[in-house]
Amino acid sequence: MHRFLTAFRGVASSLVLLSSVVLLPVAQAQMPLPPEVAARSYLLLDVTANQILAAKDIDSPIEPASLTKLMTEYLVFDALKSKKITLKQTFSVSERAWKMPGSRMFIDPKMQVPVEDLIKGMIVQSGNDATMALAEGVGGSVENFVKLMNEQAKALGMKSTAYKNPEGLTEPGHTTTARDLSILSTRLMQDFPDYMGFSAIKKYRYPGTPAANDTNRNTLLFRDPTVDGLKTGHTAAAGYCMIATAKRDFPNLGAAGAPGGRRLVAIVLGTASDSARANESQKLLNWGYTAFEAVKLFDAGQAVVSPAVWKGESGTVKLGRPEAIVIAVPAGSSAKVQTQVARPDPLVAPFTRGQALGTLKVNVGGGETVVDVPLVALETVEEAGILGRAWDSIRLWIK
């Protein structure tokens, strides 16, 4: 099981492990074995729990094909969110965009196309012409837009990704990994929830373009009502690829635990056919929902622990997460969950709200850690006055 290991800054090297929500010792739970997946690489991520449930060759470089368009989406949505552009604004269609090979929206230089329609053409029809028009409209030029793509990839922590174009046609050095695609997919959904409905559109075509070119290539949208995105891709070099995300309701999480339900993302790269990428993605999603269950440990803003603080205006500080802490464990093992808190000792003020101050380490049945959840200060603790600091200095020296 993959571990999300998170470093925290500005803390003392001395750590103390504190028991928290520890249940009775039980036999260690066995991690479920993933199904056989016919793909060069794949990754199944529980977005709600921020845990990788299954993976194969997730750091191997691959061609992303039209999955590249997810980064183009990110930059377009960012421009919309910051009001640099609007959905109703129109972009012209350059000769370069018009002549793009591969999947197309079928727009031409005589048209002035609204941004909203270009987005639909890029996502639903995977139009390379629509993607090029958006890149030119947002970036000023394709070359500058590609520069922005690579800068954004670096900012998101996509360490193994290099973009050469905005649409995903094969080009030397245009590569990414399944791990990086999981980062991009997650941030796309988290950062721009207002625009994610575009990915769930089943049919769309721009007036005056071929009626037959109206169907989303993500066939899971038509099979599984819980699937609401994200993107497909295909080139001869990349094979058939898909990033599919689903959101299913689980009563045990509650509205506070996971607004909108439990979300998984399946990334399947390099399959043999359109049907294969859909089948393998569906297989992974169904397995993830049945082989693992989600357990809400703490509500959003709830203190996991409230340890003592030295030299602060407050005697304690609440550690937790601004969002609910949800974990994924093997189905039927929720009663075996054990947790410990690792934190610096002593905790010496000041602390700012949101400052990383420890880790919640979760295991099942006393086995190896399933996931490490970073804990932050839920409140600001100011430094005490001179007398308070002096008194605590004496107490610490005696301690």
C-alpha cells in the first residue's frame, strides 16, 4: 500500500508518538489484491481518502495523448476563475487551429467561437482545433501557452512531466506518468469544481459542424451513472488511455465527511482498444469501491489531539484537518483501525493556523501504516509575554 509521507517545516527533531482512537488489538488485515488490468500502467486513487489503492508502473514515462488536454483545461479554467476571460467571450480560429490533424470540433477561420463552446469541443469531442484556439486565446501564442503548461506542471508537483504541445499529438519529449496524471486530475477537480460539469457532457456539437461528431469518447458516461469524467486519449504510440472518475454515495461517511460522496479516479494507460480502456477502468473503479471501505475518523475542523504548548498565550493547541479525515481500509476491517499521532515535543509557540505540526499515522490491526495524514494547527497561538516565556523556559529546563 502506497504511503503518503508528508514532511512538515519548522519543527523540533524530537517526536513523540501519542495513542489516539486506538481500538482493541486484532489480527492484521490483509491488503486486497487488485484485479488483472490489461494496461501498460495504471493507478487507482481514492480521492476522498487521498490514498492510492492499486498501481502498476506509475512512474514510468508514457505519452499522454489527449490526456494532455487536462492541463489545457486547468489553464483555461484558471483564466475563467481569475476573470481574465469569460465563457461568452469569443475567440477567432487561426489557420493553424483549423488545420490541426486528429480529432476535431470542425471549426474554421470564418468563425468566432465562444469560449464555452471551445471548451465543450475540447472535452466532449477531444477537438485538437478547439484546443489550439483556446491555447492561442489564453496564452497569446501556442508557444507561450506550452510554457505556461510546463510552469503549472512544476507548480503542481508533476515532477516527471514535460509538455511540447497543448493537444497531445505525438512529439519527442512530450511525456508524463500515471502518478503525475493523478496529481493533475485531483487538483483539476479540487481547484475548479464549478467547471467540472463539462467533463460529464455526453453529447455536444457546434452548430454547422457534422452531426455524427457529437458523442463523448468516454463511454463510461453512458454505462455508469456514477461516472462524471474525466478524459480519454489515443495515439498509435500511446495506445488507448482513459482517466475515469466516479462519485458514489456511502451513508457511513455522512455529509460532513465527504460532500457529494466518495470519489475514486482510475487512470488506465496503454490499452489495446477503446472498449479495453473502458472495461479496465470500470473494473478498477468497481474493485476499489467493493474491496475498500471508507471510514471517517474525524469531522472537518475537529481536534485529533490538543497537546500542551510552551511559551504561548494558550496552554494547548488543537491539531486536526480543515477537511474531514477519511481513510480507505480493506472492506470489513473498519473495527480494526488504530491510529497514533506523531508530533514534535515540546511544542513551543508561536504557531499560525494551518501550520503543519504532526502526523496521524493509521494502521489496520497493528500492521504497517496504511496512510499518514498531516495534522495542522486549527488555531493560531501567539507567543506569550516576557514573563510567560521566562517561566516556561525555567519549566522546560527543569523538565
